[in-house]
Amino acid sequence: MARAPLLQLSDLSLTFGGNPLFEGITLTCQPGDRLALVGRNGSGKSTLMKVMAGFVEADKGLRVVSPGVTVGYMEQDPDMSGFATLGDYAGSRIPEGEGYRVEVAAEGLGFKPDTPVASASGGEKRRAALAKLVAEAPELMLIDEPTNHLDIAAIEWLEDFLNETRAAYVLISHDRALLNRLTRQTFWLDRGVLRRRELGFQGFEEWREETWQTEDDARHKLDRKIKAEARWAVEGISARRKRNQGRVRALAALRDERSSQIRRKGNALMEFDSGTTSGKKVIEAKGVGKTFGDKVLFKDFDLRILRGDRVAFVGPNGVGKTTLLKMLIGELAPDEGTVSLGTSLDIAVFDQSRARLDPEASLWNNLTSDPLMAVSGNSDQVMVRGNPKHVVAYLKDFLFDESQARAPVKSLSGGEKARLLLAKLMAKPSNLLILDEPTNDLDVETLDLLQDILGEYDGTVLLVSHDRDFIDRVATTTVALEGNAHAMVYPGGWSDYAAQRGKKETGPVAQAPRTSVEPPKPVKKIIAEGLTFTEKKRLDTLPGLIARMESEIVKLQDLLSDPQLYKREPVKFQKASDMLTERQEALAAAEEEWLDLSDRA
């Protein structure tokens, strides 16, 4: 006997600001569903989830919840007005005598229920909202970006809970590892259309590319048909005007069909310019320690970072990852020990609080008021890597519409704010990137692009993240701060760290934990024994990277073969020459890296 669905939406449409966000959406959530809800930033995922939860009323359509079914919703910015503490909010709908549910969830997610709402951080409020959902135990859970502000231990606790629960859920998340492990079905919201696939997120990229290829083929056939009909109209309509008005109307209908199609947004035109080359030694910390009150964050910490290193800092919330990062770049002084910076450093910082964005100012003003981007005497342009560019054109490079240019930053989604901050970062050359939780709220496509450009970036990257997949794809070294005043270094990304840490905990070395990071030589010895998880991924991606660079070199050589280019456009000639040299050097380095990794594999 078929079970009744938990939730149904039928022929749902919603319009914001005169433009339809989605039209004619129909969906069903069944008992046992474990759904990923995916789509680009700004596609309406959170809004659709609010409609599913009953928080937003659609313009038309029907929402039906089966009798006796409870639907729980974890929103990104919960309203806690009227509650004294986080625990009061989390337990507001829990039956008397069952407050232990909140305590269990609070312990797993890492927050204190007695924390006053007035002094709680955004991350603590988010964790309390998630604890509220877990404690209420509804039949259908709607969960919007649960991993933002969670450390990896809390994320793993949440994973285990969702893996064991009998409830159905719909999950919006940028965390690939979470989606891959938990989901069995996928909702894909793309340009107002919702598609469902009876497989989890793991094969989403392949499904998306197949769908887009089918769409491109259909559009190509339509374009060919329009061209053929238009040719007929030009060549023969005067002789057959009366008999063939129907065909003329059909041509007009074909053109209307093409113009009504919503084109896909491309990827943001992201690029980091590494500018001048830094010295070989970027940062050296010796015997560094830091204490806040009675809490020792770390002590006797040694670390040497060389040009081109990708170092990830991991550990629970509150152990001092961001503090350590600020000490390493000279923003904060250590209580003991020394930190010395290398030469010719140009530092760019992506901060998790988005403090470099003024929420009340418009996107336009946020860019033009930045001293590093301002063009003297021109409020319509910004300086982008040494060249002036119109503000709107630069915003379009990062997928913002012209209508958003004058809107306040506070009106943007979390992913859009992250893209705007990346736009500010990428406008100036840098050779040392500090990325503090860069993946929060970014969609899958933007994350893919960010990973690719970091792979091609010639500078040094220091990264704090709780996104295990992102760490695996980017980091070559992981520094773990585990809350015991010690820091340890592990070669590779998160998976390598987890595997090596597990071996250390079960082996004799567990009796003597190190109190500082080892110098590079022992790390190289460990790597030499075989490929790490990150290096294996790098070996897989290098052929594609090499092929792309070879293609770019051919195009640049074709451009420079024009004998008049230097006289006609000397600036363009010089840029193309510099880029050709850069690509040739990068190709040689990539080929050498591929040979080295292939030999070791």
C-alpha cells in the first residue's frame, strides 16, 4: 500500500520585484526521502524552502501537508526576539520533561544553552536553530545551510544524526562531503524550473552537464530552423505573400520561443593576479604562544611557510585558528615567540565576518569607495589589476545584474556577499591569500571555479575552513589545532590528516603528542613514500590543466603573429607577450609536476 506524501506543492508560482522567481513548480516529499536541494546562488532555493515550510505564501498554487505530519524548518537567520537564552529558544516547542533533547543536541553541535540571546554570535544562533529542529524531531526537516559556523566535529555529529534518523529531510548545503554521504534524491532548481532525480548528489554534476548539453542541442536546432525560415521569408515572401502568412506567423512564433528561453548564467570571471613574486620564505614562526585569560590556545608553536605552499588550519571552534592566522600575517602579536614575514609580500584577506563590506552601502559604493580600487576623479570606474573598468561591467563579471549595482549589500544572499568580497580581493594583485571560511554560502559551480583558480595561483594560500572536500582539493599541508594547546602538521588535506591522526591515536606515538609543528624535512620524507589523497587528485586534474594552457598558448601565439599588433595596440601586445611568457612557464612547471607525480605513483 502506497504511503501518503508528507508534503506536496502543486503548480506553484512566485514573483519578486516584477520578475518571476519560479513558475509552475510541482514537488512531492515522501516518507524516507533524503533530498538535496541544489542550484546557483540567487536561484531561489531558500525562498522555495520557506514556501515549503509555510513561511512564505506563493502568488498561486497549492501547498498540502498530510494530516498529522509535522514540518520543521531551520532558517539561516532565526528570529529569537522574546527569548532570554539560546536554550529557551531551542526548547520553546519541546514537551515538558523532554528538555534533555535540547541538551543532547547542544552538546553535539557545540554551544551552551544558557548563553544569552543578546550576546550570542551569529554562529551560536545558527547552532541553536539547528538544535531546535533536531530536538523537535518532525517527520519532515527542511534544513538551510546547516554547516555554516559549525566546526568539523559538529558537522560529523550532524552527519551521524541525519544518517540515523527515520525522518525525511530536504537539505541545502555547499558541503559536498555532507551531501554525498547523506542524500538519496536531488531537487535541482535552475532558472525557475525544478527537476527531480532519484539519485543523491554524488552524480549531480554529470546530470547537470547532460541536461545542459540536451538544452544546447535543442537551442541549436531551433536556431537553424529560424535561419532557414528567415531565408525563405527574404527570398520568396513577396511572390507568395497571401498564401503563406501562416508560415510567416510560424517564424514569428519561433523567434518568440527563442527570446523567451532563459539563458544560463556563465561562471564568474574570477582570477587572482599573483603580481610580484614574493621571497622564497613567506612566514616563519618560532616558539609562538597565545593565551586569552586562563585559556592557552597554543604554545611552543613552530611553522615555516614557503612560497607556493597551501596550508589549511583545522580544529574545533574557539581553539584559535583565526587568531593564529592573524598572528602569522602580523595583525596580532604573539604573547611569546617570534613571527617573521618574508620579503615583497602583497597580502589579500577574505574574512569570514565579511567585515570589509558595508551592509548599508550599495554594491557600487562598496567598490568605488575602496582606496585600493578607486579611480581618481571618476566615480563610475574601479581599478582592476592596474586597469580602469566600469563598475557595472566588473560586477557583471561576478554575475551581478545591472539592477543590483545600486542595491544595498544587506539585500544580497550569503553567496552573493561572498562573491562581492571575492570581487574586491581579486581587483588587486596579491601573492599571499588569507582565506577565512571562504566556502560559506557559495554554490557548487562557484566553489569549483574557486578551487581551479587557486590551483593556478602562483602565490601562497593560508586557509581556515570546515569544508572537508574543499580542504582535500586545495591544501598540501594541514595544521591541526585540537584544543589541547598543541598544534601538529600533517602532509596533504583533510582525508590525509584524518587517516594519519587515526594511526597515531591507535599506535605507540599516541603516548607522546608533539607540541609544535615539525620542520619541512620530515614532512617531505612522509610524502616521498607515496601519493597523498590531495596529490592523487592533483595528478588526475593536471592533464586537463596542461591541455588548457597549451590551448591558451596557441591562441596567444596566433594573436602575436599579427605584425601590426605592436604598432596598432602596443598595450595589448605587451599584455599578450607577458601572458605568453607566464603561460609557458606555468606549462613547464605543470608538466614537470605531472612527471614527478606519475613517477611516484
